[in-house]
Amino acid sequence: MLCQNCHKNLASVRYAEVVDGKVSDLHLCQDCLAAREESVSTGFEFSTPSPFARKKKEATVAEADAEGRSCTACSTSLPQIMETGKVGCSVCYETFPAEIEGLLEGIHIALTHRGKISRLDDARVRVRSELQSKRALLKTALSMENYEEAAILRDEIRALEIGLGASEAGAD
């Protein structure tokens, strides 16, 4: 098949692009693909000021301006981070731990990522969470030499594992 762009070279790449829910599918040669990649922007640029700094922005920025702190590795200042919502490097997280944590709390509900979970898996997720906590309690009980409580926890863990195994086998 010939390249759908130059109509000269053999097409070696299928290039699919989704714009506004519509897929445009092209078969291109290597040269036309390289030219397209150079000319097309990624589409993930921030064109307006970021909405990231919602929580306590003014107070935190005023404190940072007064202190005059900046990252030792990349020289990014806290007002820059608060304004753009972009952290300069990994050292910024160590330089401004409380401020970045406050910024993240303003963006997300929690500081730990939970990800998407199907509602059908809610029961299994709860059982897995309970298993994790009971295993931690079991380790604590064993380290404190509380063997009666450890035996009870061991039996509860086995029952949960059997129940979880049965529900996962039924889901397949």
C-alpha cells in the first residue's frame, strides 16, 4: 500500500488520531510520519493558568515570598509551583513537603491514589482490605507474643481467604 500522504513511498506505519471523538486513520511512510510528528503538537499543553492552587494559595505564596526559598536542585520557587501547578523536579517534594501536600489535597480527595474500581468488585475489595489489616494485626500479636489472639486472627484470615478464593472462582 502506498503512503496516503505523499503517494510515492510504501506505507509502513498505521497512524490513527482521535480528535473530538472522530478517528482519522492514515497509512504513512516513515518520512511522512516523521514530518507529521514534528509539526503536530502533543495536545496536552496548559494554555491558561492552572486551577491547581485552590487551597490556601494566597497565604502559602505570601509565606514563601517572605522566606525566599527555592529548590536546591532546579531552583524552582514555591510561588512558581503554586502558580503553574508544575513541580520542577523530585527534590521539590523534599524542599516543600507541607506546601505541596496542601496543593495536592486541594486537587484530590485524598493523598493516596485509589484508582478506578468496578462497583461489582466492592465486596472483594473490602475483603482484601480486611485481610491486609488482619495480617498486620497478626504480625503485631506474634511480635507481642499474644498467641491466643494470633490463633484467632489466623483462623479469621483463613476463613476470609477461603471466601475470597470462592468468590474469585465464581467470578471467572
